Amino acid sequence: EDAPTPPEDLETEDWTTQEWLHFLGSMPDELSDAQLASLDEAFGFNEIGNSEIRFAWLTLAIANEYDPAVESLELFLTSQGRRKFVFPLFRDLAASSWGRPIADRIYRAARPGYHSITSGSVDEVLGV
């Protein structure tokens, strides 16, 4: 079986958002810090401005307890109020002993900026 193509060798210049989402969604459930670092180095996911792609990246990062994405996650959750992004990320964070303290810390800062429906949902998942 052929080894996977290194991220930096993929031809992604003309990829659409849907192609990026498919790419991220087809990643194995478990990735090492080195694999995640390689993806981020090649594609700049921690800084990417597209919310859909950033959300998919952060979901993957949370699932793998990837510390280098926490700053990006905090920025995203404190500047992004859309429930479709905010709620699943807090829910995923709250599900692990790694993510729970991160969720609590970020939510304290982010909650005042959220719509009441969004904060109500997140309050419930975090037991606020």
C-alpha cells in the first residue's frame, strides 16, 4: 500500500470550501500531534478565515486534544457567535477532562457576547 501523500505535496490551490470540509472530514478519528502539526503547517488551519473550515479543523483538534489549537479555538469562540459553530465545540470540549477546563475558561469570556439562545444551549451543556 502506498504511503499517504504529505500534506505539503497535495495540490489544494483551487479547492472549494466543500473540498476542504471533505478533506478534514475524511481524516482518521485519531491523529498524532505531529500529524496535526503537519496539517496546520501546510494549510494554516489555526489561522484560516473561513469559519466552516476553521470549525472542521477545531473539531478535529478537540477530538485529538491538540494543545496548539487552543489559542485558535479561543479566538474563534470569542469572536464567533453562531450557535451552529459554538455549541458543538463547547459540547465536544465539555466531554473530556482535557477540554472541560478550556471550555469553562473560554466560556466565561465569550458568554456575554452570545445571543441568549446560544448561551442557553451552552449553559446547559456546561451546567452553568
